Amino acid sequence: MSKTADQGKEEVARLCDYFRKNREKFLAPDVKEADVRQSLIDPFFEALGWDVGNKAMVAPQYREVIPEESLEVEGQQKASDYTFRVGPLPKFYTEAKKCAVSIQEDPAPAYQLRRYGWSAKVALSILTDFEELAVYDCALRPRPSDKASHGRINYFTFEEYADRWRELWDVFSREAVWSGAFDQYAASKRKRGTSEVDVEFLKEIERWRTELAGNIALRNRDLSLDDLNAAVQLTIDRVVFLRMAEDRGLEPYQQLLKLCERADIYERFMRDLCRRADERYNSGLFHFQKENGVSEPPDRITPKLMVDDRVFKPILQGLYFEHGSPYHFGVMPVEILGTVYERFLGKVIRLTPGHQAKVEEKPEVRKAGGVYYTPAYIVDYIVQETVGWQIKGRSPSQLAGLRNGKEPFRVLDMACGSGSFLLGAYRRLLDHCLAWYITHRPEAHKKAVHKANASGEWRLTIEEKKRILTTHVFGVDIDPQAVEVTKLSLLLKALEGENEASLSRQLMLFHHRALPNLADNIKCGNSLVAPDYFTGKLIPDPEAMKRVNPFDWEQGFPNAMKAGGFDCVIGNPPYLRIQTMKEWAPLEVEIYKELYTASRAGNYDIYVVFVEQGLRLLNARGRLGFICPHKFFNSQYGQPLRAAIAEGKHLSHVVHFGAQQVFEGATTYTCLLFLSKSPAPGCRFAKVDDLAAWRADGTAVQGRVKPAQVTADEWNFAVGPEAGVFAKLSAMPVKLGDVADIFVGLQTSADDVYIMDLVTETDRTYRLKSKALGREWTFEKDLLRPLVSGTDVRRYAPLPNRQYILFPYTVEDERAALVDFRTIERRFPKTAAYLLENKKRLQSREKGRMKGPDWHGYIYLKNMARQSLVKLCVPRLVEQLHAAFDRDGSHFLDNVDVGGLTLKPPYEPLGLEYLLALLNCRLMRWYFPQVSAPFRGGWRSANRQFLSLLPIRVIDFTNAKDSALHRQLVGLADSMQTLHRHLASAKSAAHRAVIQRQIDATDARIDRLVYDLYGLTAQEIAVVEGKRQ
């Protein structure tokens, strides 16, 4: 049973009494920090509901409180005293001190704590000796000159604990942390000017890259561009690896800093440290000699480089506390390093003709607006639903394929980037195997587990961590730098929890170097194109071939491919529209169209090709888990992929985020897509309306989608209470797309010239404000038409004459003809003068395409004649579906911002006012969000693609009831238009209130009639009206 706040308060009050009576003893110089922790601080946090002593006896990796031994690494403490976690994620640290330390005034312990918290990217942390307790904001970059008060957001003495207990309980209790109250409090206290560790470290290594690239290019002029990029990346990776190893107790502290005491720093860095690291770790990061069994060629380039001390020395010095570094690499999670490197990989070095190095964004990154790292909670969810689901109940030997001659379990990320998904999968495998060994006589598995000296807890040996990594984890990326970063991240993860003593002890036991070479696990190449594609074809030029970078799956992963593929394919594939890719990768665009069914409809996005290829790479029992846009659910380009998934019954599970934004700093509409290679019995579908609630406890509208519902048609899945009503309406045979033509407005290609705001009006002229000229101009009325934008369309309301479009055309017999300019000069001289004033601008459109006699016309001539038709108007973006009536065809439509609707001939007897009533009724407002694309802020797309799906009740005019309902709806729609005209002209608030009551009553009558018309039961009406409109 969990502890309540009142129970905790009673416990802490007794603890304070105990301290008060024994205060002088605790302040004595011979009292150790460990005594304070055991007697006071451990029980304090137990009063807050935390299992500090692991009384639940859970496995080490699942402990919610991790107490650290007081281990020092060359004079600096290795880590904070307590780590409080939710699952594997640290939420806050606590640094414990002896009671004699002044928590309020001494800046040193505060700076130490803030370095831990900031480097680990936790929001808040606690500094305490029990007598005092201070809470710090860890989002502020720590500086050695900071006072103890800097970043402190709360302070308590032990005398205040009981009286102010709710302040502590509501933020730091186990209950508060798990419920999300801790995060809400931290966000409310966040100050301006915060700079988180990943942002600052990214700036740091980007500066290194710029300086190293410039210096290496200058001092090594025979270096190719590819070798320059590789050399800079390897140098940065080696520095990061060795510095992190120091703070984790794996390497002598300050060994990099001591290099700076003499000249030729880079030469000694390579000779003394990197060569020794090769002998010690064996990883491909340090690989200078050809070795048996290692497919990767040794590095012959970086040992010979010349790098100036003036460049390399500040890089090394800037990593140390003694030189003002805020980083504590011992607590910086590998996952944070991944977020840094993901953005770092978005840029590349290029060489100028003069062999100068320049760093610039990759074209695909520039077009995408940046690099966006997948949040850890998304990685964890996908890993659990794929890897976790597959390995459940299986022993390490079963996973390794050591029983019954089966193949090992293998997980793949085919666009691994900095390795975040592979890190998540590797961590899940480590936890799973350790838990199995602990519960199955761990002492019988000495090669796999050992007891940690200080804590006595069972831990995986480095040899077992290596085995798990090389047996189960695989990745591919087209970027060679990304491949190296993924290897670095996985190697650092393998070393987590190790120190110099544990490593040396295990190396003596197993006689192997500490780390594996991952050349056979993480490969460089294009996951989508194999070399045999070019067999019998004209080989592209070498530069294009290098960019395509084909990858041979059979040769790259022979064992996996012989076994039929991988057990799991996970990741976050690239999102790139093909129009964008054509600008720098036209060859790849054509290759993908030829190779992949998913690419054969419309302007596809590259992620659909990755989904198709991911499915191909699964074995018969395999499972795919991606985060990707859900646009393919409804788009034209998604039809081939939907068809392939439907045909194989692959759809297994979907978490649909709607307009909820997962990626920080980017607007992308995503889902979690899970596919199984073998036919799935149905799809678990979750619709997330509140991302924070889903993260906290999985809150979502959930249900099952039957295989029969998954077809090549648009995927508009409804689950929960509304599923029945949605299915009933969706089954209606006639849709709005059958009944009406839906079209867009005018596309002038020079809106600043043709579209203007009204200033004044006379009988024969308009005075308008021109954006192109930045001033007013007087026009004859003849060639101007009122223009409707999306914001002008309100339900049932009259359309305003707010802006006008210059329309130099005549329309006859539904055909538009451009008025000859000489005719305009003769009949409308003011308009002609305006056009001449803008002639140069109009002729320059589309690279001079409009030079000639038709220079004053539009480029795109679609829907010209339709503009003057009687029509309904619907905005392209709506919060709620609504329409207005252009009853005399006087208003033209603004580009794609407004859609026009006219009835097709067979359905003209229905009348537009009947459709007006339907499009504005509550039932359609409820139905429409189920079939349209969401946008952030609560907006929905109401273009033709989605409007066409609305179910329309066709009237049988031979049926008396149908005719009566139709007649009433048309009459009420007419009344609504009249009421809205009166509302617009009403002068007093009282008069407007009277009209609004009439509108509300009429609206309700329309809704009741529509329910009757569509045959809804009382229960179905309750579902519709239970939704917030």
C-alpha cells in the first residue's frame, strides 16, 4: 500500500525530533556522511514514499532509488549520492553532505550538484545535510563563479519540514513524480535564459568541428573531402569517448588535460592514448592494425595528420572543471549524447577550390528545417512493443539461438542516425538478460554475471554485454558519420557501470579486450537500393553513385538474410517529400519509383518506401515499429502502401497522435505504426488527444479495428463509444463527392498585384490598397470582383466585400477569355495604368514566362468560369465544419483558401440550401473530424479530399416524409441566413441577444430534423451530442 502525505508527515516529524535531540552529535567532526545518510536522509525520502533500501527486492536495473557509493575519481566525486527514477529515467538527484556543511552559503556543493543535474538533463535536484535542504533548477548552466543561491528555487530547514510538508510532498514524493506533478512544478519554475546540456554541448562540438576542419584542411592539403569528414568525426568521437571514460573511472583522470603540458599534443594523443585504447578496447573507434576476423580496414589516415596545438589544446582543456567546464561526463547519459550527435550530423564539411573547409547543412536537413531527435518515451514505447514483445519469456540462450538450432533474435534500424533506437533496444536486451540470470541461479552463470564489489548486486559481465550487442543489434545508415556515432553510442552503453577495477578484473578472466568491433553490426549504405539494381544499366557518374551508396543486404548481413530477415525492424525513417528530393537526388527518386510499389502514386514521401522495405526485411515472425507521419492514412500517395498492408493483413497496432506534437521544434503529424509480417488478427488502435496524459498513464481512446476495415481506401478508424455511429454513417452509399463538384479559387501567381483591400467606393470606381505598390489606386469597377478568403466565410453569414481581385477576363458559356490589353486601355484607363505600373513584375513571373501580349493575365487558368456560379463556400482550414452561401455568384474564391461547391446535374433538385443546412449541422460537425487531417491548434483540413467523404442523405421526393423534411430544412436554412444578416446589422447588445436566441433555436430544430433524416436512435444522438462541439 502506498504511503499517504499524512503518514509521511508523521514520520518526518519523528525524524526531526530525533535529530533535534541528537543535533550536536551529528555536527561532530568525526561523523561521516554515510552516517547522516543512513540515520537521517534515507528515512527522510522513505517518508516521501520512496523505496530507498530496495525493500521490494527488485532487480538492480529496476530500482527506483539508486544510492551511489562515495567513490572519488582523482579528487572528484564520481556521481551524486541518490538518483530517483521513473523506470530507467532519472528524475532528480540528491547530493548528501555532512551536517557541518553550510547548505545555504557554501557555493561548492551547490555547484557540484548543479553540474550533475545539468549534465544528466534532469529538471530539479536536491542538496541536503538534513539540517538544511535546498532545491535547485538544473536547467541553468552552472558556472564556477555562481553563488550558492544561484538557481536555488526553494530552501528549508529541518524545523520547517513538518509545517511545510505539502510543499515537499507535492513535488518530490514518489506519488508526485509518478503522477507528473514534479514535471509540472519544474516547468512552472523554469526561468528565461536556461540553456540545457545538449544544446550547449552541441555548440561545443560544432565549434570543434569548424576549428578542426579548417586546421586539418590547411595542414594536410592532400586530404580528400571524404577523408577530411571522417578524420574530423573520428577525432571528435575519440576525444568524447576518452573524456567520458575518465569521468566513469575507466581511464586515468586528466590524461587528456596532461597532454596539454607539452608540445605536439595531437601526435601524442594518437601515439600515447589512442594506440593504448586500441589495445585496451578493440573497438573500431581505435583500429590501427589489420586483424583477423575484422572486416573493416584499419585507420591509416588520422595517425599521420598534422593538427596545430593552438587548435587542439583549447578543445581538450575546455573539457575540465579546472578550466571552467560545466560538464560531468560521468553522469551524462549516452542517450543525451545521441540527441547532440543527431543534430551534429545534420551538417557536413565541404572544401572550397582553395582547399578551405566550410561547414554547411546537408540539403535534406535544410529543406526539412532542421534535425529532430526522437524523444526517449517514444523510443521506449516502440522498443517495448517490438523487442519487448518478442523476447518476453525467452532465456538469453534461447535468444542467442543456442537451443534447438534456432536463429538468434535480431533487431534492425535501417536508418539508424545517431543510434537512439538501437540504444533503446540494447538497453532492453541488457535488462531482460540480467533479470533472467538473477532469477535463474546467477552463481551458475559466471561468464554472464558477476557481483559488484561495493553493492554486492549482480551485474552483467563486460563479456556478456559484448555478446548481447554483437549477437542481437544491427543497423544501417547512408551517412558514414552516423554509422560511427551509432557505434560510439553503443560502445559507451556497453561500458556503463564499469570502472577501472571491474574492467581489469574481467579482462584478466576472459583474456579479451573490453569492447567489440561493431563493423559487422553497424553498416554504411542505402537501405533502399542494392548494387544489383545497376546490373545491365548505365552506371551513373561516380559522384552520383557515391551519393546513392547502394547496400547489399545479402552480403552485409548474410546470416540474418539466410534466416529470412530480422525479428524486429524499428526506427524513425526520414520524412522527405519527393518534390524536395528531386532538387539534389533526382536519380534516387527515379530508382525508388522503379523499385517500390509504395512510391507509385502521386508525390510520395520517402517514409512510405522505408515502411515497404522494412516489411520486406522482416522474417516470418517479425514485427515492425516506426514513428512516421500518418498522412499516408488519407493521402492519395498512401494508397499503394495501404493496399499492400491491407492485402497482407499486416496492420497490428497504431497509436495515432492526431495534431499532438511529438517532436520539439517541429510541426509534424505522426503516429506509431506497428506491422507484423504474418497476418494480424486485428489492429489495436489508440487515438491520443492529450499527449501528456498518454505519456503519464497511457490515456487514449482505444479499441480494435477488424482486418476487414483495413483496406486500400482511406483509413478513418473510429474506436470507443463513437465507433458505431461513425460506421453507420460511413456505410451510407452517397457521399458529398458524388453529389457536388468541389473546386478551388483563382491562382494568380501575383496576389500582391491582383488582390487588394477596399478603401472607398463610388458608383463607378473602387479605391483599393495595393500591396505591390504600397499605396492606394482608383479603379473602374468593371474588372474587379469581391474576393472571399477563409476568414470571410462564417456559417450562414453574408459574404463581405472586404477585398477585391482584378479579373481581366470575360466569361461566356462557362469559358474565360483574357481581355486584350488595348481594350483595357481604351475602356478602363485607370485599370490599364495600374497594370502598366506593375508590368515588369508581371512579366517576370516564372522566369519570364509571361513576356508577350498576355502579360497582364494569370498563369494558372483553372476554375476560371466557375467563380461566378451560385455556390457554397467552405474554408480550407476550420475548427468546426461550416459553410456560407454565395446565392448570386458575386464572390470569387481566394486560391486554395476557400472551396466552392456546386451540385452535379443529377442532384440539382436537392438544392444548395439543403446542402447548406447539412454542412452546418451538428451531425456533420461531429462526423467531419473523424475523416479529415488534423492541424495543431485544433484546426482541420476541409479541402476536397476530405469534404468528399461526408455522407449525404439523398431525398426521395416521391416519399412524403422525405419531401417534408427537405422542405423544412431548406426553409430553416433560409431563415438562418436572414437571421445572420440581421445579426450583422444589429446595433445594440440587447437586439443581438434576441437574434442570437432565435439562431440557437433554429439551429436546434435543424439538428433534430437531420437526426430524423439520417435515422439516428436516441442513444446515437447522445453519442453525437456528448462530443464537445
